[in-house]
Amino acid sequence: MSHLLSSFALSQPVKRAVFISYHHGGDQAYYDAFVNAFDGTYDILSDNSLEREIDSDDVNYVLQRIRDTCVKGSSCTIVLCGAETPWRKYVDWEIEATLETEHGIIGVNLPTSKKNTLGQVTVPNRLFDNIQSKYVVWVNWNDFTASSSSVQAYIEQAIAKPKQTIVNTREAMARNGTPP
């Protein structure tokens, strides 16, 4: 009997804990949709709205709080990339903290994202560096959220990325920017 239970336990997928980084003012609906669809499948670390909770511009202090309250205990950070995401300092800081802890990262291209003159999606600079290095898994919203198994596959892919491909050399954003 215990052999059957062991086999059953081994065949069950791991319930991963994920942290979701996004622009609260612009992409809340996508965050809510993800939580509503997948909260039972994944441990989604609570949306603490750190910007209002911490109320500090001390980058080192905020990075430590992000590591301790958001990234710690997660396997992967999912960055929802909408129209204003590239210019949000807290998104940059959450990506930086995730890279420092060598957790997986998935960049999700939302339908609201902006494209530059070459037709390329504009993403946070630190995320772009790691898309280029192939550390970040980059995927469109519809492909990512197609099913629980697709989300699981992207999370496992992100976690398995070689840590030596991490690029985390940029200065932390000091303040929010404005889209061009």
C-alpha cells in the first residue's frame, strides 16, 4: 500500500509558488485574471502592493524587503509586461531581487504592451538583458495562460535555466519613468 502512495506522490506535479510582478495601475486586470484562473494550481504569493506599503525610495532597503517578502519562498517570478511596465521602478527592483536569488523568470507579453518603431515589444531594461541572454522565458499572454499545463511547463522551463546566463549589471531605477 505504501508503494502505491509513493508512486502516486511522485506522479503529482509540484505545486510551485510564484510571485507576480506587474504595473498595478495598468495591468491589474491581467493579474486578477491569472489569479482567478490558477490560484488553486499555484501558490501565488500575495500581492503586497509594496510601493504603498514600504513608501521608501531607499533602493537597498526596498530590495531587501522584496527579497524577504516576495521572492523568498517562490520558485519563479512572472513579470506581466504591459504598456507602462518598462518604466516602473518597483518592477525593475522585483526583477533585480529575483535575479539576485537566482529564481526563474517568465516575461509575459500582454496584449496592451507597446511596440517600438521596429515593431518590437518594449520591456523593462533588466528583463530585456535577460531575454537576450536566454535566461528569461519570454511568452505571449494567450500562449502562457492557455492551460494549467502550459503555465506549469513555462515555470519548469524558467526554473531550469542555467544560472550563469543571468545578467544583473544595471543600476536600479531610482524613480518611475514616463513612456516616450
